[in-house]
Amino acid sequence: MRPMRTLLLFLLLLSVPGCAEPVGALAAAEVASVVVFGRGIADIGVSAISGRDCSIVRLDRGLTYCAPIEPPPAPGPFCTRSLGVVDCWINPEALPTPQRSVADGPAPTPAQEQYRHARWPKSLNAGF
């Protein structure tokens, strides 16, 4: 029902003499922004200022305007290789010597961790 009201409002504004060009251009830019970025033009500014994911599309889906801030995930167990088995540790600092993890890849660098925890939009905050 809400998208129909918005469409009717745009059609009403487009029918007013002298307002068709600027309103039509703004409406086209807004629609293009929602299609390409998933948020309106004003939503991009609000999201950049607040550091949260804010979108009018979320309102249309019945959600809050801005996505809630999620706490960082709890660290998982630290698993090492042993003779024929894998041992997992809750506190790897308690091990007598530094151990290599069973994980396939190397540990993330501090720059990668900073980027992962950066606020939205990440590309503007992390310096990449």
C-alpha cells in the first residue's frame, strides 16, 4: 500500500505546471539510487553520517529505518594439530609456547581487522 501512495504523490507533483522537470529529475535520481545502491539519496547521507545502514527500503519492508548495531561475534576456540588429532583451546594464551592454528589461511593483518570492524561505508573509513 505504501509504494502506491508514493507513486500517486509523484504523479501528482509531476502534473503541477512548472514543477515537472525538477521533480521528474529528482524522482528519476531517487529511483536510480534505490535500484543501484538499495537506498535513496538522502539515505546515503544519513548512513554516512551515522555510520549505520539506513534505508527507506527497510521501512518499506516493515523494519526500522536504520539497521541495529550488532555486537562483534565472540571468538571461537583456538585449535591446534596434535599427533593424529586436533586439540581445541578456549584460552590460547595459556599454552606454554605459541602454536599454529589449524585454520587454512594466515591470521588477518591489523589493517584487515580494522577494515572488518569499520563503520559503514567501509571504503571511506579504512583508507582504501
